[in-house]
Amino acid sequence: PEIWADRFGVEVCRQFALDKFSNVKKFCPNVYFETGLATFEVVKALVEKFDITFIIVLDALCTNHISRLGCSIQLTTTGMTPGSGVIFGNKRICKKELGVPCFSIGVPFMINSRSLGAKEELLLCPKDVKENVQNLGYIISHALEGAL
């Protein structure tokens, strides 16, 4: 079954019109649990093999503030650590580690139940998470197409 709360990067890649660009490539490693490969190691291999100018990392995030759930967009130039929001941290995908600029775009679609006062730790997401992921995937993919 698909876990929509963790499909933000996949959705942006799916909606991004690659055919508009001759010098842009997209790669969607998906999650470690599905592939068995750490995202950092795959990205590092691609950077070493190909002439990559910069990287844009897309990922669903986990938040501690319910007001940010599904409606905040985090943009950084400092990279991202895939899986760190769910305590499965990869190595950081960043310029220091890879030698090329790394831009990150993330949207929180999950919240830890402890942030809401629960005693049991669970990851929660909005009931309309699929629609939110698809809508924000559309917005971000088109924004990237305009920026590139």
C-alpha cells in the first residue's frame, strides 16, 4: 500500500515535466525500506558519475506544530537528511558532503502524536493527505519548472 504522507518527493517528480529541459535529470530513490539503498549513497554515486551542477532534494517532513501540517513549505540551501523526521536518519545530502550545491524543499505531512500530548508515539497525518500531497506536488513541480 502507498503511504501518501511520505510521497511528496515522488509526487513532485511525477508531475515535473522533464521533457521541457535538455539538461535536467530527475531521480526518485524512494524510501530505504522499499529499495534497501540509502538515499545519500545513491545520490553520491550519481554526483561522482555524472557532471552534476546542483541537486534539488524533495522530501516529506515531520513537524511538531499542527499548524504547519500540510501547509508549510520549507526551502533551504543547507541540504536535508532523509528519514530524520522518523528517527531513521541517512547521511545529510548537502554541499559539504557532495561538493555541489544542494537545495531542499520539504513539506510536513506527518506529526508525532507526542506533540499533541499523547503518551503513545505514533506518526499521524491529515485525513486528506493524498489530496494535499497531489496539490503541493503540482505547485512545487510547476514552480521548479518556472525557476529552471
